[in-house]
Amino acid sequence: MSRDGVNAPVPVAAEATPVVDPRLIVREQGVAGYLGEFRRRIGSGELGSLPVVLALIVIWAVFGSLNSSFLSAQNLSNLSQQIVGTGMIAIGVVFVLLLGEIDLSVGSVSGLCAAIFAVLNVTHGVNQWVALISALVGGALVGLIQGLFFAKVGVPAFVVTLAGNLAWNGVMLQILGANGTVNLSGNDIVSRLYSTIYGQQIAAYGLAAVGVLLYLGSMLYDANRRRRAGVPYRPPVDIAVRTVLLAVVSFVVAYTLNQYKGLPLALLVFLIFIVVLDFVLRRTTYGRRIFALGGNIEGARRAGINVSWTRISVFMICSTMAAVGGLFLAAQIQSASQTSGGGNLLMNSIAAAVIGGTSLFGGRGKTWSALLGALVIGSIQSGMNIQGLSNAIQFIVTGAVLLAAVVIDSLSRRTQLAAGRA
């Protein structure tokens, strides 16, 4: 009441704009809903994989116009094999980045585990399967040690893994001994995983068909589950459009591979890791805990999530994937040496995860980022090698692309904060 006794008008709070599920918009408005949802996502900074896909198209168009051999079936098939090692390591980096942390030891860990396998199998004649399991267990133990220092002792992940980068490289040199290089036999399981190519055309086309059917099945299952729960779900038209797009891309890739030698087993294994770990991240309680920690660690702790165990397990996954990537890289050059895990491998692995769309700020990313980012980096290196450009130019361009990806990520996050969606 005012001083003169007259009731003052009570200000009415502005009515909040309701947040509508995008699936509901698309279902009710059809094509207009698609366009509206696309504009909403762009305006709110939810770019997803769009920037990296556009970048990949531009890279392929530029190098394809400069030299027709870049887009040849042979070069693209070789590229699909060459990115596997770095891509495997990048998958593990994605997990750590989802926490908002970093692992600077993945390069050294990959070299260490490759050395463990080579020395056990070649030098000491240990069964190849035992040597393989020992290398993977070695990677997991490295992640356990580093995770304990980070989660239990409280040492920053940057410091722990930077120290690990030096220490594990020293352990690798110690294992390799005075010779410094151990050549693989070429008949071991690791070499066969990398070099085997299925020449029958049904292999590539069959994989494409299975992938499309699995995707369609998962989409229909999810839509049916949401419909029975009474919440918005993807309409049949949306599912059909997405499935057709995936089918086109999958069968074009299969056709390209069949124009050269066929389906590389290394690529198949890479895709299996991506799909399985994508399921772990998006469809399991454990995966949701990882995203929760990356989004709000204090909120996750109050929700009852075991923060320490989740952090330790993520670093174990990262180091194990570094071991897998190191084995494929050793198979690629048919040896484990003092230079294994060195060079620009660490930077390429982290860059692949970031360029592919995983946020450095945590809480946003997917395993498919490793594939997209590895394709971008691999395409740049392959195209420049064909053009005869020096490593110096390759480093400069790759660094520029990485910086651009981080800038896009930062601007996207700022836009999402302004839109209230971060």
C-alpha cells in the first residue's frame, strides 16, 4: 500500500517462455519445424558436428581440386587405415575432456604399451595373446595410477599426466633396452588386425547395411519407448530422413573402399570401439555420470555420484585406449622403437578430439568426435603430402585448424550461456 492509502499496482512478472522439446516442434510443424529447430540451435550455439563436417567438405574439395589423386579410392582407403591409431587414442581423450580435464601422457603410454607387446612377443617369445593382454593391462594400470594421484591425492590432472608423459617414456626406453627397436614379425595378431583387408564386396556393403539397420532399430526403439512414456518422440519422417542420410554416406564409403581393395579390418575395429563406447556414454548410468561431472561437479557430488571412482575409471579408459592406439601405430610401421608415441602424436590425438566437436570445458562431446577429428587431421596431412609440402607447413595448418575449433567451441559456449542453455 502506498503512503496516500491507495493500493499500488503489483508488478506482474514476465511470463517465462516455455521450453519446448525439439521433437515436439518437428512432429507438429513438419518441414517448418525442421527449419525452425535448425535456426534455434544455431542461434543458441548448439552447433554439434556441423562445423567439422563443413570443414571436412572444404578440405576435401580444396585438395581434390589441386590433385585428383587425393579423392581416389586408393588414397581414401589408405587414409581410413592410417587414422585408426590416432583415432583410438582420441576416443580415450574424449572421455577425459568430458570431465573438463586433460591427459598429456597418452603419447608416451601408447609407445610404452607397444613396447610391452613387442618385447614380450618378439624378444621373449611370449604367446601373442598374452602379450596383447599384458599391453592393455599395462595401459589400464597407468590410468589407475594417474587417476589415483588426481582423484585421491588432489594433484591437478595437467601436472600428473605431464609428469607421466616423461616417466612413461623413460619406462618405454628401459623396456626396449640397448637396441632401441623391436621389429614385429608381421604374423602376430596386432599386425593382422591392421593389415587384413576383406576383399569381398559383400563385406563393405554388408557392414553398411548392418550399420544402417542398427541405427534405424535404435531410433525406432527409442521413439516407441518415449511414446509409451507419454513424452515427445521423433516422428517417423524425422527417423526416415536421418536413416536415408546415413545410408547414403555408408554405401558411398563402402563403394569407395570396394573400388580399391575392400574393407580394412582396422577400420571395422575402430568403428566397433566408437559404437560400443558411444553406447556406454549415452545409454548407461555410468556415461550419464561422466557428463554430470563435466557439467557440474558439485551438483554431481550432491546427487550421490562417486566422483573419485568415476574420475579414476575415466583415466583408466583413456590410458587403455592409448594402449590400443599404440598397438595399431606399431603395426602400421611394423616395429616399436624409441620414437614410438613421440613426435606430434600427443597433439594430434588431443586435436582430433577437440576438432571433432568435444568441448574443452567439459560436459559436451561424443566418441564420433574422434572419427571426425582424425579424418580432418589425416586429410590435411595426406593432402599436403600429395602436394609435397613440408612438415612445417603441415604443423602450421593443423595448429590453425585446432585454434579455429577451440574458438568455435568458446563462442558456442558463450552463446549458450547467453541463451541460458549451458
